[in-house]
Amino acid sequence: MEEEKQQEQKSNNNNNNNNNNNNKTSRKCSPRTSSYRGSETAFTYHHHHQLIQNPYGFGYGYGLGFGFGYTNQYQTFPALLPLPPTIPLHLSVAPCFPQNHGFGSRTHFKKPTRNHNYPVPPAPAEVEKRVVCHPKENGRKIVSDAKQKQFQVARRPDSGGIEGKPITLLANHFLVEFDQSQKIFHYDIEIHPNPSKEFARMIKQKLVEQNSPRLSNAVPVFDGRRTIYSPIEFQEKNLDLYISLPISPLTPSKVFRVNIKLVSKFDGKAPSNYLNNGVEYDSTPLPQEYIHALDVVLREGPTEKCIPSGRSFYSISMGGAKEIGGGAIALRGFFQSLRPTQQGLALNVDFSVTAFHESIGVIPYLQKRLDFMRDLSCKRALSLTSEEKDEVEKALKNMRVFVCHRETMQRYRVYGLTEKVTEDLWFPDRDGTSMRLTSYFKEQYGYDIQYMNLPCLQISRRKPCYLPMELCVICEGQKFLGKLSDDQTAKILKMGCQRPKERRAIIDKVMKGSFGPASGDQGKEFKLRISKEMTKLTGRILQPPKLKLGNGGNVRNLTPFRSDRQWNLLDSHVFESTRIERWAIMSFGGTHEQKSTIGKFTNHLSERCQHLGIYLHKNTIVEPIYEPMHVLGNPKLLESKLKKIYNSSSGNLQLLVCVMERKHKGYADLKRIAETRIGIVSQCCLYSNLEKMSSQFLANLALKINAKIGGCTVALYNTLPSQIPRLFRQEDPVIFMGADVTHPHPLDDSTPSVAAVVGSVNWPASNKYVSRMRSQTHRQEIIEDLCNMVTEILEDFLHELSKLPTRIVFFRDGVSETQFHKVMHEELKAIKEACSRFSDYTPPITFAVVQKRHHTRLFPTENQLPSDENVSPGTVVDSVIVHPREFDFYLCSHWGVKGTSRPIHYHVLWDENKFTSDEVQKLVYNLCYTFVRCTKPVSIVPPVYYAHLAAYRGSLYLDRSDSSGAISRGSIPKAMPLPKLSENIRKLMFYC
């Protein structure tokens, strides 16, 4: 054994020498070739395990330290010998710190004046010329100053709105003051060989400890990739250093070569000028580089003490980890982002919850995640079927694991499973003879493999490198990217559902805690002063609009007077009702007792429709049809059943109500077949709702049915032309359009995305929308066929109203701030091109982005509302926390029943209609009352809501017949077009 250790040390010395030699020769190449910018490196964490005699070969125990780590100590095993490249088992010695390593523990965790002039919008030809490239720096898109000047976002037209009742609010924005004379020095850092993110941070820490004089005694911050920012200039512009990290007690340290090069230096004068918003600086772009540097400074402390994930940080010290089932746990954390606002730079901090993979052994993990693995210990002699093996591979692919049978810090990525089971795996030994994998572990580690009939993990793309599942543990800190089950989602939502008072207290604790953005000394080094108090501001509560209902009811108009702004239809009819004389009911599954309620359900639904002014014939055109649930799982059989019921109605079936025993994936096939192959409007519900048969359930069902057939629930009593007379006229119709793109879940890297655009086709009510849906390139956010989609909707508008809209107001959902310029350029150009297809038609266009996935929250002060209440519907904020110059505002149009209300952020990027703040805010808020599915204002402007529903419906049409669910890493296939909608439902709101 001692001889083996000497051979191993000799081999490791040779490996280190080779690394050094390679580093020397690689300097002849461009440093770009060896950079790891943008590389996907998982976070690695320290686990100490002990190999003991139990069914899995090692012990598990939750410690009280950071995350979900283990507290078991190492048991000494002989290190695995370095093996030749051809050997299947690739378990080379990797860096491992001794128990008392010296690196940091991870167990802690005046409104300014503005220019009121509008920018002159460029002509379409000019827009086309302004194609700009957006280079990436450290994974962030950087738009050059010159290019920003060429394509300017709309400026705020005034000092903000004045309509509504003033209210004092708190926002979770914390002022960050900076010294504009403080210089920041930007250095590029290259490390050879390329380390993981955590190793890179360890190298940076040791670099600072050992080379403080050469770094001018500065305490620089590191973004974890290629950038270091320092408040003091280093002694040299170019530094070449060697950093040694300990690997293990049995092997020598690993040497990394570090090259540091000065890239630029800047101070805070430019951002200060920008934020002060002087007229002479109106065309000056936002200095992204300075703000990015300060953002890195403020993230340094939390990164050292928490699990970073995107722009959020998670820590067990914020309430522990909670199992949510399926091998996943939920961790509490906080989001932070530095933003330019009217008050200056502000740090947006919010409470956050997300799911991570549970850090346990691979086999226990699979037993929690997959049903067929749960009784594995009782049937060790059985092998996995090919379908089961595919499920296991799908669950583990690309996950990081570490081994527990030996002392190492090496982390491995799972690329797949071996074709053969563990007992059938052999590899060539050093003497040329074949050695069985199970025999190797017995001889080398004295360990008997327990699960001989399971495949091993394949941990290399190119070489056959194997690890037995039972000796592997899931690395902690890996975000759960798969689709959560309904139960898991409910548990996550429950953890994140905090009332305003509790959420505010959590955020305050983060700001004053030892792991938040204000912790550490980095801010002081860069002369930052971070307020620990939320921003106090004045918002306004807009008055609700008066609503118009149907003429047949006792109440024909009303103003929502309740604090939640809801209303009921007990004595009212819907604004526009429909007549449904030919309809049918189809049942899928259900017990005999459940099926017996169908007759009662038919009568009650018809009566409830009558109360609302909707005519639904008391009798179906054919007797209810009862089918077993398995019919939903067979698309061909389902289609034949639907065609049969359609033909039995002589091809004139207005509505098909489908009652299901439970939710089923065949719902997607039912909608696709009904709406594209046959031409039936369908409404689905569950037997569980029929058991209660509440008046509210029946009313909701009736409203949806009425909207799908062509009716609408409510209209504005005072039409938009009467409310905004400066811009709107009764005789000049306006179209409101909404657009959204829905993407497949994160682990799916081949399914097309689906884009949807909707447009209103009745003026001045503007409460009926036609839709267009298209599949497009996987994860493409820009709507590729927008020009044709808008053209078709304009043609429908022309057909309905006999004239084209004189103005276009376009609401775009799902766009992040980094995509504003790209979306505005490409999609605005597409809208203008669509208009140009009509003779002499150039209507003014307003293009607004609608953001709901942001982290700004508004809290009432105690003297305004009870501290545990949400802000009132109609609360609008367009000062202090909004953009210093651009035209944006926050509007909370709904009543938050659970948790803390999230206001919607509306950002007007282009405005040829020249709205004032009051006009656009009133427009959006009034439209929120016209949503057809409910009797309350919705949280987001209806055109966007409908676009989201239409995009989801389009995603159901995608052909999944050949989709195995496995992750592919090849080229992205071309998106197949969606099936064409049936002509008789094309203009209906079938998607709502």
C-alpha cells in the first residue's frame, strides 16, 4: 500500500508539472482562448462523509451548519491510484481541504426636474438602419453609449400623474449613496487551469491574503468569472501570480497561474450626472459599467455566506430547509438588484423562495423522486426496465454529485447511465488484464457493491468513466430546474405567501442581518452608504370606473364600491349574452355516484345561465356520453369519439362540456382536436366541483362559456373616448393589442416556444379579442412572425368595423430590461411593416412592456391602512422608485387576497400617441375591469392576460407524440407550425 501511495504522489507531481508547462506554452495564444467566461460551472460545497456498514454504504445526518450539509467526519481510505485514460472508472484525485483549512466558512450566512419634451420618433426606414449588436461582458449585455443614443426609449412626458387620492407608502428599495470622486479600477482575471466558481473564489481569497502589498492593500471584489473591481489601483497594471491550494493530506497542493490585467478605470461622475437628470445630460446613456461594478460590490458579502442562484441568495439561517417531496427541498432567501431611480441608486431587496435538489445519496434521492424506485431495497436482484432507466437518466442528467467512499473534493457531472448493469462492467487493469468493477471496489476499498443490477453513472461525455450510484451523493446548492408537481408548487407558494407585515419584517431583517447586502466591509472600501430603511414615497389611489351591465337585469350599471373592488351579478345580467341551443356533455371516468349527478348539473347550469341573462337550453342535443379515463390517453380514439358526437349534432354543435374524474394530460389532446380538427368550443370541469355545485362555481362556468361563444361580461359605462377625449374619439377606432411568448420548462431544450398576439376588434367597448398563435425557435423571446400576426389581426379589425384602427396601443409581456432595445427595434419594426401592407396607413403606435416578474413591493404605512393589509386596487406609483427619465409606473389594479400584492410595472418604450401619465394610467386601470372571466379587476392589463392564455393554448397544440421527455444536447430542431384553427372558432375567445 505504501508503494501505491508513492506511485500516486509521483503521478500527481507529474500532472502538476504538466499543468505548469501547459500554462507556460498557452500564454502564446490569445487569452480569450483559455477564458472561462460564460462557462457553466456548478457551485461545489464541502461534505464530510464516513463509510459505514449500512445498506447504502455510508451514513447520513443533517448538521446544524450551512445548507443541508453533513457533519460526519472522514474515515481514512487509501486514495485511488491515477488510472490510464482508457479505464472506465475515472476517479482521479481532486483538491480537498483538510478539516481545519483556512478559508471562510459558509455557515453564515426631491423629485428632480425633467425634460418634458418628447423625442422625435424615427421613421420606419431609420428604425431599420439602427440595428445594433449587444456584446456581452461577464454574461451581461452591454449596450454601447453611441448605440443607445441612436435608439432612445421614450422619456417621461411630465412630472407624473396627479389624479387620485394621495397615500403614503413604503417600497422595498434602499437608497445607495456613492462618492462620485471614488475611482473604481476594473481588472480582467484569468486563472489556469480553469477552476469552478467556488474554486475561483478560493483562489481570489488566497490571492488577496498572500499578495496584499502588490494589490496596494486593497480588498477587491470578484464577480466569480473574469472581473475584479478594486477601489485602489494595484502596484502593476499586469500581474502574473501563482496560487497554491491544498488538495489532501496525501497529495501535494495544486498550483494555479493567475493573470491580472487592468482594463479600465472610472469614477461616479457620469452616473451622478445621469441620476441628477439635468437637461444637458438628457441624451446621456445610463453608465452601465459603473452600476454593474457597484452591483458586484454589494453581492460580494452575500455570495460568501449564502447559496447564490441568479440574482438571489438562499440561506438555511432564514428559516431552514423544508422538504417538499420528490427529492426536492425549499429554501428561503432574498433577491437583490441595484437600480437607477429618481431618488438615486437604490437596492431592490425582496423575500424569495425556491426549490433545490435535496443533498442526499443518489439512491435515496431516486427513491423519493420516482415511485418505482421506492421498494428497491426489497428487490435488489431486479434490473430496471428500459422505460424506468430512461426516467432515472432524465432525473439525474447534468446533476453534480460527489463520492463518499474516499477523501476528495472532486465534483462530477452526470452525463448519463451505463448501458450495462454494475455487475457486468469490466475495465482493463494496468497489467493489461480485465478487471471487474465490483472486484476493484472490494480489493481497493473493502466495499461490496450492494446494488449489482443497477447501472452506474457515466461522468464523462467522451470517455467511459463510471461511478456506482450507491457511492454518490447529490451536491447541495443545485437549483431544481425540473417541472414541479402541483403538490410541490403548492408548498413552495405557501412558504412564499407572506402577508405584507411579515414580508416587510423579513426584508428589514435581511438588510440589518449578518448575511445581507449591507454586511461585510466591501461597501465601506468603495465608499458606499447603504440605507437600511425602506423608501418612503407618495402614491395615488385611482377611482374605479363605472361599469355597464346587461339591460335585462335589475341593476344595469354600478361602481365597485367595496374595498376589494369586486362586484356580483346577483341582480344583474352580463353586458352581452349568447344563446346556446345545441350543446352536449361528455364524461371521462368518474364513479357511478358521480355520473348520477350529471342530470342535476345540467339543470343547475342552465338555471344559473338564465339568472345571468345567458340562454342555455335545458336539454343537451344528445344524451350525455360516458367514456372511461383511458380514452383521454389515446388521441386517435378520442378524436373518433369527438367526431361521433359532432356528427350526431348534424355538424352544428355550439358547445361541448367535458366533465373529468381528475386532471389528465389528455386535456391537451382534447383541446387540440376539438379546436383544430373538428371545430368545437369546449369547456372542461372536474367531478370534484360537481359534488359541491356551488353557485359561485356555476357562475364562473357560465361566464367562461358566454365569453367563449362570443359574449362579454361587462363594459365601461363611460367609454374610453369620453374618459380620454384628447386622444380617443368615438368615430376613430383604436386597437389594443397584447403579446406574449411561452417557453418550455428549463430542462426541455428542444420543444418550440409559442408566441401569441391578441387584438381588440370592438370599439369603443374594446372587450372582445381575436388571437393569433405561432410556434417558433426554442426559447426565442423575440416574436419571429409578428408582422404576419399583426397583419391578420388588423384584417379582422377591418372586417368587423369596416375601417382600420387610427391608433395602436401594443402591450408586450415577458421582456426583461436587458432586452428592451432589441425587442423595441425588432418588434416595433414588424408592427410598422404590418401597417405598411395597407394602403396609406401609418397609425401612431404606443409600445409598452408589461413586467410582472419583478421584485418591487409596496407596503402601506400604519397611519394609512392596517399594516397587514395590502395596498388598495388602483394604487399607482410614478415617482421616487421609478426610472430617472423613462416613462414607467407601477400599478396595483387588483386586491391581494393572499400574500403581498405585486404591482405590475408598465414601461412605455415608444409613444407616438403622446400619452400623459394620467391618461395611460387611467387607460390601463379601466381596461383591468373588462376581463371576461371574473367580476373584479385583474392584476394585469387584459390584452396581455389574453395573450398569455392564448400562448398557453398554443403550447397544448404542439405535437408531443415523439417526445420522450429526455434531454437532448444536439442542435435545436426547427419549430413545426401549429395546426390551423378551425374556421368557425377562429374569431372567438375560445382560449379564455
